[in-house]
Amino acid sequence: MLEIIGATLTNATAIAVSPIPIIAVILMLMSPRSTRMGLAFLVGWFVGIVVATTVFTLLAGVIPAGGSGDSRPILGTIQIVLGLGLLLLGWRQWRSRPAPGETPELPAWMSKIDQMRALPAAGLAFALAAVNPKNLLVAAAAGTEIGHGGLDAGALIATILVFSVIAALSVLVPVLFALFAPQTAAKALAGIRAWLTVNNSVIMTVLLAILGANVIGKGLGAF
């Protein structure tokens, strides 16, 4: 189990260090309904990660695993395709980066966050976690790894939960920070939001490039 968690740690980090959901939850935590919206967003984000990872873990079970020393061309091909998809997303992120001195553009829905209520906030978080193409590819890579880890049902569930908790830390920490130290959090979170807004494309490009190369390497090793 620990070996599988270690193997998917990069994947969990790639989900965790996603600037858009972090910026979204920070904006919610700075709104009049901060506590309710922040907690709702956290729940939706965590559930979305669990659902996406579980689905791909179960799908991985239908792929022939083979023995530890056997060639696994089907698994290897899937991992290479996933890795190439991650590299492509990284390239698109790099192409979409703002020019020097240009103000980065955030999604239009972020301007309406102040008007959201708890249920829509949870739904938005779920969509960002489970429907977003980048997260789907990362969850697919993690699920493939977990599904072929040879774990029993209990260890499988525990691994998915640990993976999801790690992936949700970047949303969990700001929410807890705002709950227990609201005055200190307000200034700190505003600074973090500004930095992430400017560096969003570069952060995601680096993460996706590293993760894509890692997944391709595992795929080549399966042949």
C-alpha cells in the first residue's frame, strides 16, 4: 500500500497544486458567506477526487495485469497515451501564458463567486475535480497505478482515500486557516491568490511536464 501511495504521490501533488481551484476557494473565503462556501467547496473537491480516482481504479481492473516480470503492452500503451496527453496539456498551458506585463485572465465564472451559495460551490468544486480534463488525465494515471497494485479491497479503499486527502490539501489548508485564524488568513490568502493568478500557466506547465514524463516512463517500462 505504501509503495502505491509513493508511486502516485506526484499525481496527487499535480492535482493539489492546481491554481484555479485554490484561487476559487480563496475568493470564497473572502466573501460574506466564507465559512459555508469554503466548507462546501472543500467537500465537493474531495468527493470529486475520490469519484474520479475510484472510477479509473475500477476501470484499470479490466486491463490484463500480467505477472511482475511479464510484458504488459496494453497497460504500457495506456500509460504512454495518458503521459502524452499530460504533455499536450502542459504545452497548451505554456502557449496560453500571458505576455510580460500583461494581466492574466481568469475564468469569467470567478467574477460571480460572491453570489454563490453552498450547493453551487460544492458542485463547482466537484466539476473542477472530476470533470476538468487535466484532473481526469491525472486521476486516470493514478487510478491505473492503484488498480494494478495488487491490493485487497480494504487497502484499495485506504489508498484511494489517502491519495484524495493529499490531493485535497491545497484546498483544505486555506479553509482551516480561514476558520481558525480569519484575520491573519485574509491578508495571507490575498497575497497567495495574486501570486497564483500571475504564475498559473508556468506552475501547471512544469507540473504537467514532470508528471507526463513520469507516466510515459512507467508505460515504456511495462513493455
